[in-house]
Amino acid sequence: MMYITFIIDLKVLIKSNTNNKPTTTIAANIWRRGAGGDMGAYWVPPKPIAGLGSVVVMPLIGTLSDSYGRKVMLTIPLILAIFPLVILAVKRTTEFFYLYYGLKTLTSMVTEGGVICLSLSYLADNVSEGKRVSAFGLLSGAVSAATVCGTLTARLLPTDRIFQVATVSAVIAAVYMRIFLKDMTRQIDALEQPILKPETDQTTDQVGNQPLKKLDLLKKIPLPKDIIRLLKSNVTVSLASFVAFFNSLAEAGIQAFLMYYLKARFHFQKDQFADIWFITYISATTVLMPILGPLLGEETLLCMGLFAGFLNMLLDSIAWAPWVPYASALLGIFLFLASPSIRCIISKQVGPYEQGIAQGCLMAIASFANVISPLIYSPLSALFLSDGAPFNFPGFSILCVGLAWFIGFILSTMIKIHPILSRDRARSEPCLLA
């Protein structure tokens, strides 16, 4: 599972990092014309349609994986991820780019969060609670490692080969998953009582291998009341959901607007900004979470990650020299503890029939935050980077991003985990993936 996630994220990062190198591809030219001016080199096409679509699709995919198995549902985003890449791998003209962009918008509703959602659900099925925080941390490290490798590969490859390599990587991920991934039986304990009871009396083995029938499929579509009931099932789940929202809001803001601030403040260029992200993700690939997780618990790691995000933005907002953003990027070693910790906390609060829908709901929350983040931070950034700012603080918008992390930190201090199985008991259980 780690290898599959690494390959698919490597493909995504190879493709997405084409903007980090000087290029004359039709995509780059269209993006520059769309944004206009020098800042066009940094402009990324908005993805509100894909984000809003993911809000609906992610809980559906998670729910269906609870009924029909992770492997069956994981095949869908892995296959869909191939088609947009093939278009630009064949030809890079204006017509092909628009075709790619339209298809990418539609497939992103499933692919952007589908792979991670189902991967986390698969790990939750096959890893005991005591080892789950380490497993989720390793998965997060695989994603960060793919980010680093994708950035390096995009810089080394010729421009006309980038999408071809990305296509090959996507095909390898899909083939590897179909051949080697085992759709194992979920671990079910008598103490675990699902919040959302399955509408079937079949055994777990039968539930994981049901045929995809049209009528059954319609019955499995989660209703809003089911999702709300899940998120309100206990205080821990509700708090973790709010923390996930503010964490995703801050992550979306920093990825979209930090580059504008650094360009205005220190005249950073694309390569310097890519170096900062490279340092951040290099720090995140460490084994810190698997080591500290069993010792401190995911509650403590969550607080550490959120506070590190706030501290990172605070330093960037008051940066007095060009080296400060590079130094603050080292906080990435703690910053990336937050997301896997949230998912591990939620995973321990739901039963085996709800792992998919729980992770899908978290992905939907993240997608919704990604949609509204530009609506909040774009006007704020434009105002304080202009000559008509209310007061002289160019980094105020960056500080506001940090405040989202700080709000999440305050909420995370109230989280008290009461897992279905005790941590000490689960820690002694063997890991099926070992």
C-alpha cells in the first residue's frame, strides 16, 4: 500500500511541478495569459468544481469501500488518473490542453483524495489501534517522499518528457495494485459497535466481496443525515472534524499564497519557492511520527503539528531577512504530524464498517476548506500587498493563515481519545501488514 501511494503521488508531483521550471509548453503559456503580468508565472487554474465535486464524491467512495472492499474502489481513482495524463503525453497543443484541463477537472473529483482516503481505510482494516498512528505516519512519509522525488524529477526531465513519465508512473501504480494488493478481511472485535449499522446480515467476508449491483449501489449512497450523525457521534469526532477543517484551510492558504508574499517581500522566484517546499517535504519524510506516536499518542502529535504550523506562519509573516523562510521551513518535520494524527483519531472512534465513510468525510471537509480558502485569503493577500493596505504589515495575510492553525491547536487541546479498544491492549496485537 505504501508503494502504491508513493507511485501515484510521484506521478501527481511530476505533473504538478512542471510550473517550477522554465517552460514554453502550451499549458504554461495559457496560464500566463490567463493571469496576466509577471505574476502569471505563479498563477494556478482554480479548482472549485473539482473541490465541490469531491465534497460529494469522497463520502460516497468511502461508503462503497466499506461494503464492496477497498481494492475494488481503489481501482477507480487509479485508472481515472491515467487518462488526463495520456492527453498531454501524446501532444501538447492548445486543443489538447483544454481537453486535458476539462477531463482533469472531472477526474480530480475522484482522484485527488480518493487514493489517500482508501489507502487510510485499508491501513485501518489491517493494523491494530496501537500501531495505527505509526502506519498512518509512514503513509504520510511516503506522500512526502513522492513530493520530493517528483520535484527533483520535474527539474531533471526535459519538458516534453514530463507527462510521459507521469503517465508511466500512473500505469505502474494501477497494475501494481491489481496484482499485489490483497483485499484482506477487516479486523472486527466484539467490543466494536458501528455507529452506522450495515443493512445486511452477511458476514464480513461476504460484505467485502459483494457484486456491484445497481439497486444495492443506490442504497449505499450516504445521506447528509448519515454523515452528520457520524460527525456528531461523540465529542472527540466532532472536535477532530473542526480541527481537520481549520488545518485544511491553513494548508490550502499556505500552498496558494505564500509564493505571492515571498515574491513581494523578498523578490523570490519560482526556483527559490520550490527550494522552500523541498526543505519542508524533506523534513516531513523522517520517521518522527512512527517513533513518537506510540510514546506520546496522536493527541500530543496533533497539538505539536498545529502549533508548528502557527509558528511557521508567524515567522514568515515577520520575516526580516531572506533566510528566515528557509529556516522556518524546517518546522515541516512537525507541521506534517497534524493531518495523519487527525485521521488516526477519527479512525479509532469508528467501527470497522465505518472506516471508509469516516476517512471520506474527512476528505470532504478538506475539499470544502480548499474551495473556500481562496475566497478568504485572496482578497486579504491582495489588500495587504497593495499600496492601499489599512496598515503596513505585508505579512498579515500569512499571519491569518497561521491563526487558522492556532484555532485548530486550541480545539485539539480539548480532544480526549476513548478508543473502542484500549491502546495498551491493541499495542500487543500483531500487525497484519508486518
